[in-house]
Amino acid sequence: MKSTARVILIASTMMSALTGAAGSTFASQPSVVGPQRTATELREAHGPISPTGFRIVYESVTDGGSKEQVTLTLAEDFIETAREAHFRLIDFKLRRSIRIDRSKRSFENYSLYGEIAFRAYEMQNRQHLRRTLESMNVNDPPSSVNPFWAAVELRVPDRTAPDAIASRRDDGDIVRFSYGGSEVSSFTLSTTQVPVALRKRFVQGMREVTSVHPAILDAMTSGGTVPQEIAYVRAKNSGGFKYTTLVLISAGPVTPSYPLPADFKADIRPDRAVAPLERPGAKILRELMPVMLDAVAGRHGSGPQSVSNYKSAIDNAMRAGQSFQALALALELSLQYGDNLSTCPSSETACHPFGKIVQAAERDPNGRALLHSFRIEQSDPAAATRERESIDTSLLSNGYLVGAFIANGLNAQGTRPEDARRLHRDAILGNPYVGSFYKDIGDHFTYSFEIPTAWLFYDLGRALPGRNQAESDPLARVDSIEKRLSADFPEFF
């Protein structure tokens, strides 16, 4: 049901709604922490730990009889969940979601924004699919598009539909909740109170260790009392329902320590960032990750090309009558460092203002075609893409740049995604120091709902040395999206 055009429309609408006017008002800020950071760097970036902490331990029992211990540790700036050998640290100060493998002494570090963006975008998608099925008079839609079950799965409410949840309290202080005439959750409270300073983290932590509707979560945690027993039903993707009961083992104050040991090794595993593994994002990340990590560290090739080197290469091209080459270099310079050619100081004899480069490029058929494609891409992206594909890039030292523009045109039309991914990949391989290329391929994966993949590209692009700090930097829009996510979904931060 997810046609490419439909998915792009939803993702584009959601990104626009999240940014709104923010793209022009929020200042661009470099990424402080990204997936490439070491455990020591993360610990230093987080800083001192408040002594106020609280730990809750449950036994989880499913309807199949399987049991496991679930531990939730709360601190003022983070929470940690542990299920058997699976440890997850949510660092609210750094806005990172960190998976810790204690047996391998390693960790994976992903953007918390990416996780919340996925939930927000996917809820938009479910709402659209539900409306589509309703218009088709489908009598038995899947549970994934049902407003209640979608909210349970994604942990965000469907604000376009009423909750329609009924509640009642039994004589034994059991609070029961039903939906569609069936009981979906219940809880009883213990006498143990969570410290006031940790109440928000308590709600966030219970969201992570249970699968209940946000409205039920609010009712269960509103008084700050630890639930003694929780029972809930979750719809399975394969059909049917899964029943789980959590029974309290212990709850009480602890002195928290940062759960990520300093000597654990960062393990960026592209296959874990996307699911299933055969999705396009996994393949692209496996190929590009070593190159991108080298670029972030400034050790790819001989390092990033400097502004002066760009200007010298442009000067050589202009002197040789290669105006199209000069234009391609000037465009790449602007993408990597921002506007450096609006004017030229008199002391820089090798500098050519961008306007003069454009004038010269208009006399070259390939340069003229590229410039014309920019003028029509908003009104007719298909024609702009065809024009770019007609350009002969064989004599360019950076022909991958034209490929990047073609890929963006394909994304705008929702066509030929494999070609778009190949061209985006080639652009990063051509110059992995251009943050705009990371933004472009990240957007491609946002449109295809591979949101964690998209944020890996966004994070690494913002960690590049000498990142463009101009307002025109495309990655500034990601900064704005993150600020908007924080404002629209404060309960997750």
C-alpha cells in the first residue's frame, strides 16, 4: 500500500510541518555527539551525574510462559533499561539512544531524534493508510492502522482520532482499561513513590518497558507511584495478540553511575540501524560507512580541500576556457563551505566572483543546461532532471556533483530510487567532506521511511570538519527539525 509517491508526499508534508518557519529562525548548531564518538567522549560530553537515582525491577511473564527480568534505572539525565543481556541507555542530555553489549564490551550510538522522528512520521503514514482504507470501505483493516493499536506500537497518540478507552476500578484497587469492548490493560499500584525529581524519567522509563497506550501510561504513572503489577495486550505484526504481565520484584533509591564504561568500543553496525537487513539503507551504509568515518576524522585522502584550493582550481579552469568546470567547482565550494564567491577581495587575484563564473558558463552548452535546470526544477522537476541527464560530465573532475543534482530531482519525483541511491553514493565517494551530500541521501531515506538510516547520515554530515555554518547550509534544516521535535514531543526528551 505504500506507493513511492504516497510515501514521499507524507514524508515531505511531515518534514515541512515539523520545520515550519523554523528553517529561517533556528540557528545552525554543529552536532556535539554522533555515532562515531568514543565511550570516553560520550561520558565527558554528558558530564557529572546527579546522585539522585531510582531502580525498579520487574519479572515479565508472557502468555507463552517465557519469563525474564526487566530492570529500569532512573537518573536525572538518563534512563537505562535491561532485559536479560540487552541494555539500552537513553541519554536525554546528549539526545542519544545507546545499545550496550556488555559481553562484547561494545556499544552502538544512535540519535534519539531519529527514533522519535520515525514514530512521528510513521504515525502520519498509518493515519493516511487508515483514511485510504476507509474510503475503499475495507471492512477488516489490519491492526497496524487502528488508532489505538498504532498508538500502542509507536508510543505516540493518534491525535486525529479519539482514544475511545474505557476505564474502571475494581474493589481490589485494580484499574482496568478496555478498548472495543475488550480489556487491553490493567494495573495495581504499590506503596513506593518515585522521587519528585525523577517523575518525568519514571514516565519515560515505563514507556520503554511496557507496551501500553499513551493515555493508559499517563493514568498509570500520574501519581508517581510504582505499579505493583501491570498486564497489557499488544497486537502482533503476524496477527493476533501477545499478553504480558509485569510483577514488581523491588523498587528503591540507588546512586546512579553512567552505564557506559569508558573502555567500551564504539561499534557502528549499519545492519542494526535498519530492518530488515535487505533494505537498501543497510547495503549503502555498509559501503559508505568506512569512507564517512574517515572523512569525519579528517583522514580520508589528504583531508578536505580548502577554500583556497577550490579558488585556485576555479581560476585554472577559467584561464583554460573551461567555464563549465569552473561552475561545477564553484557550486561544490558553496555546498561544502557556504558562499565564498559573492565578492572577491582585491588581494585575491585568483578569485572569480560567482556571477562572472555563471556568465561564462552560460556560453557553454553543458553549463547553460545545468543553470537552466536550476531555474525550472521547482515548476517542472521531471524536465530539470532530463536536462541534467543530457549533460556531458566526462571532462569534469567532479562529475558526481551533477549526479547529486540528478538524484535530488529523482527524489522530488519519487521515481527510480535505485538510480538515486547510486548517484547519492557516488557523490559521497567523490567528496565525502560535503555535508550537503549527507543531507541529500538522508532525505532520500527519510522519504522511504528508513528514518534511523537517515539520521546516521545527518549526524555524520554535521560532524564533518569545517562544516558549513552558513544559514544556507542544508543540514541546518535538520537542526531545525530536531528543535521542532523537542517542542512537539517534549515527553520523549
